[in-house]
Amino acid sequence: MSKTGPAHCASPAHCERRRSARIAGILLVLMIAALTALLLGVSRPAHAGTDCMPQIMPPGRIADSAATALTVAAALDETNAPVALVSRAGTDLSKHGLHYSHSGFAVRDHPDGRWTVVHLLNDCSSDGSGLYTQGLVNFFADDLVNQDARITWLQPDVAERLSQQLLALPGDALYTPHYNLIARPDSTRYQNSTSWVLEHIAAAIPPKANVRTRIQAYQLALGHGFQPGRIHIPYTKRIVGGLFAANLVFTDHSVATRLGSDYPVVTVRSILDWLQRSDIATHEREWRHGRSMTVPGPG
């Protein structure tokens, strides 16, 4: 088998036709991505823990994001659920044994679009956060590690109450604007994206409970069997390695935890495991490396 070399044009006119075809192909990809973004409700841009430097997204990445968005939207449309949890791989957490780094709620028929993701995002690597709405294309175009995606559907009564909570935003008693990437699970001073997700699901579980505070929501999650994950950050790496950032607050944890280097945090995996273990989740769909998984893998 010989190696195929570069193809040559038979004539200048042939070259021009080939260049025109390539340009037309690129434009078609961009048009499809733009149309998909419009149909799936793109909202204002958001930056998940980045420095917010302007970036030009290559056409291929736009096309990949649009393809993932279409796949997820089609799966969401197959059920009558008003909301579902959607997870993505925004940061490479493989060194901690984790796959997904971020989750948000895909809300049906939100004022911003047919399927709109409502989630908490860190504002440009600062110590603050905001509640954002994004279309599915933007959600899967936010400088991700890959295009893997997972949908988790919740019990109908939980989903209905959760949908009402999310449609009532921006008024949100379960939101703290002070962001910490490794926020202690029961912290009332700091919050991260996954803590926000956990507390809103927990607040939607009890039929008549009047959850007014974050600590009440977290206690409800614990009462239903939630167990936080643990992230190992060696003391020497934290001190000598210069792990200092506005969105990373180690002092939110006890001295004993800091010396022991195992930090309890709410991870996407701990949420997914809890939802399955407690039967709050009804079913899931997952796509990895562009393929639908028969059985979802570890979160």
C-alpha cells in the first residue's frame, strides 16, 4: 500500500472550482452551526472559570458543538420532562479520577429558547460568579476538553418543582455570588457550580418542605444519602507549587483538611452517583467520543 500524495489540479479552472467548493463547504458548516445556535436558543456568552480573553472559535469546533447540541436536544425532546440535568467535560479532571466537570439544567420552553441551560458560572477566574442562561450550542462550545455529554432525567414530581424554581430566577435564595472552585460542601460563604446544582435538586425533593437557605438544602441532600466527593491536593503542591488564585480558596476548609490534603467537594460524579443511588434519577443517556453509550460510564 503506497502513501497517497497531494492531489494536483488538471487545469487552472479545475483549481478554481476546487477552491470554490472548499469555501462553500466551510460556509455551509458555519451556516448550519449558526442556524442550529438560533434554533437552540443561544444567549449571552459565559465563561466558566476562564480569564475571559477573546477567542476566535474555529469552524470545526463550532460544527462539533452544534452536532452535540442537536444530539442532546433530540434526546431531550423524546420525553415530556420539563427539565433535565446535562453534564459536560469542561476541565480535564482525569488526574482526580473524574470525567465530567460541570452540570447545568436544560429547561424546556424557557423564555430564552426551546432548551435553555440554566447554570452557575465563575466570572473570568475571579472570586465571583453569575447565574447564566445559554443555548445548548453555547453550552457545548465553552472551551471544553471534549464533546462528551450526559443527560440525567429526574423523577417527574422533582423535575416539575425544579422547573418552577428555575423559571422563577433571578430571585434565588440558594445562590451565593462568592465563588470557590473547591468550596466546602456545607459552606455558606462560598459556592461553586456543582454545589448550586446539588442544592436546587435537594430543594425540589420534599413535596411540602419550605427550603429557604442553602444549609437547609444541603442537609436535605445528606438526609437523602448524598456523599461529597474528595479531591486530593497535596500540601506541598499547594504551598510550594503556587496554587494561588482568586477563585481557589483553601481557607474555606479546616486546618485539619488542609494538612491532610483531601478536600471534600461536590463533584459532578458525586451528584450523579447520588441521583442513581437514591432513585431520584429515572434514566440517563450518554455520548462519549461521538458514540451513544449502552451503559453510562463513571461520572
